Amino acid sequence: YIEPGSPWENGFCESFNGRMRDELLNGEIFYSLREAQIIIEEWRKHYNTKRPHSALGYRSPAPETIIPMEHRPIMH
């Protein structure tokens, strides 16, 4: 049970907020709302699909299953 108005009591949210602050927000300066939206969305995609997570044995949570055409090996 988390007391209303006490988000710091939720360890999952606290962990995510700390990672977002350390990995993204401390290293960026946003000059517009649109720029912030684009950069944060790119970071979110990376965090949710490519970044290794310790709880998953350092595997990515949702690896891409479709390889874009430019990254596929060329078969002769």
C-alpha cells in the first residue's frame, strides 16, 4: 500500500525516475517542448527495447524482431 501523495514509497517508480534523471535529464538541455518530446521518446524506446536490464539477466526487455532492410545481411 502506498500512501496517497507519497510516490517516493514506490520503489519501482523511484528506480525509473532515478535512471531517467541520471541517463537522460542530467545530460540534456531542451530548448523547446517539441525537442524534449522527441529526445525523451527516443530514450523511452531505447529503455524499453534495447537497454539491458539486470532483472532480466542483462537481456533487453523487448528485442526488435524485425530487422530493417538496411541492416539485414546480404545473401548472394
